[in-house]
Amino acid sequence: MRICALQIFAPLALACIPMDRVATAEDRRSHATTADKPAFMFGGVGYFHRWSQNDQHEFTPTGQDDLEKWSDMITINVYPTCT
């Protein structure tokens, strides 16, 4: 059931992410510190977009904006050619 819920939820979360360019380190720091609303809630925890490249997107909770030091992360891989 958990995987099914993620399959439904992932496209909704990704719709909130601008994917027209790769974020620089400065963009990631700026976004992580200024975002006031999480991209989505999971298990009662708000997850914020931290990084995207190509079809991979990473989200961590508040206080875990350093991607070198995190304990909870959700990574969403998009497979655009999968039907």
C-alpha cells in the first residue's frame, strides 16, 4: 500500500518543482533557507525540495538542508519513457 501511495503522490509533488534547469549550490542554499511551505507532507513531516538534476529530485525535512548531513530524505526518480 505504501508504494502505491507514493506512485500516486510523486507526480503531484513533482508538479510543484520547476525543472527547467539544474540548481546550483547557491540556488539550493537559497531555496532551502527561504522556502516557507513544504513541497509535500509525508508521515506528518514537511519535506522541502533540496536538489534536482535530470529526472532525480531530493527532498528533506526542515533543518536537514545540508545534503552532506541528513538523516531523512525522499528521492523521487522520474522515468518519462515508462508507460
